[in-house]
Amino acid sequence: MTKSIKIAHITDIHTGSQYFVNNLLTRVVKELNDLKPDVLIVTGDLTTMGFKQEFTTAKAFIDRIEVKHKVVIPGNHDSRNVGYVHFEDLFGPRNLSLKVEGLTIVAVDSSEPDLDTGSIGRERYEWVKEQFSESDGVRIFAIHHHLLPVPGTGRERSTINDAADVLEVLLDCNVDMSISGHKHVPWSWRFENMVVTTAATCSTLRLRGNIKPSYNIYEISGKTISIHRQYPYGERDTMAIFEKAGEGKHYLKWRRARLRSLIVKGIEEPAETGNI
Ligand SMILES: [Fe+2]
Ligand SMILES: [Fe+2]
């Protein structure tokens, strides 16, 4: 790999929700345009009910983010009311892969019409494997639903139905990191030689406990990958740093104490909270 790569991961925008905060998303767009990432990944729940006007609003924001490569997939909310039709019209295929120098991203639609649960399904495993074949750089898998339970989210009920089989497929593909949204809690687990990461909602107050809205930034420099949580209007903290597996070494540094601090330290209101 010749240069470092910066990836921005936003998710669960939820336009149309009474908890959507226009100024938060406006701020995220500004911060990302200042950050200038190489790739933007949006892991679904762009909308609340899958309505066309909600998609149009989400797209207007995403279009304002000046990034060369954008990978956008739907979430369960986007497949309500046949919303996947609008998704395809506005964003294109619901399953896609991106290969840039030193990086392969495979993104899959895990949603099912009018269900909050999701799956990938055996028929798509081979497609996923093909996309990762002949990839020599960092391998990232993106999906809306989480693959492992996320702490601080109450009763577990919506990892994808075939989560165990998908985890096995991803390990077979030597995936370095899987990224998701859905639970609105930012977290990272190590699972064998893969890191399983979630991002929070970036633009709503649909939040559990005192967790604040945030998005994730991934920095890849050589074999080292850093995972940061960025709070709009606020600070950034580091969730994990690890070295890409593959040559017998895999080193991860975790900050487990952060979960408690996320839940109990109290939400700081954004500077402007209009249009709730
Ligand atoms: Fe969501
Ligand atoms: Fe969701």
C-alpha cells in the first residue's frame, strides 16, 4: 500500500423521523468536507418509512459530501413501503463492491421488505467470496444489520438471521473489518482475525441511554487500521487500533471502558438543535 486511506462511515440518518436533526446532518456534511476522506460508506436507514421524499432529502445531503468514492446501501427502514424501489432509482444497486488501491469494500443489502430483521442468504455467499477474491489490500465488509450483539442496546433481537454463516464466510475471505449500523451504538469487537464494528446514528436523537450521535472514521496506514468515533460539533475518540492480519500477527488495542462512559457521562446537546 502506497498511501494512507481515510474512510468515513455514516449511518442511520433517518430523515423523516421526529428525532432527525437537520443541523446535525448539516454539520456532518461540513465536517466531512473538511476531513476530505477517500471513501464514504453509508450503511443504511437513510429514511424512516422508506418514502420517496425521505430518500430525496437523504440524497441531497449525501450529494453535498465531496468524496470521490461513495458506497451506499439500504437498511431495514429503507425497505418499508417498497422503499427499495426509490433506493435503486436514487442510489443504484443495493449490493456493490468497490476496489481502489489497497482497499476492497463489499457492501450488501441485508434488509427484507417490511421486516426489521434481515439476512444475506446462502445464494449470495458465493457472490461475496468472488468480490473479495484477488484482493490484496484491506478488506472491508459493509452491511446494515449487526453481525454480533452490541453492548448497551438492551434485549438482543436483530442480528441478521444467518449471522453465524456470514461470519464464517467473512473469515474464509480474510476480511479485516466488518462495519454496520442499525443499533445506533458505536462499538468494536475482535472476532478471530476480524474486527466487527458498528457506528451510531450521525443525525438523530434516536439514542439509547446517554449515547451521543456520532460517525466513524477509519484510517488505514500501511497495515495499521485505526477506528475513531467522531461526535458532530465535538471531540473524536479512538475505539480501537489494530494491525491487519495475514502474517501471523494481529494486535488489537481496545478501550472497553468507553462503553460505560458513553452511557453514563451524559449527552451534550449539539450547539444548534433546530428542526427536531
Ligand atoms: Fe436505524
Ligand atoms: Fe436499522
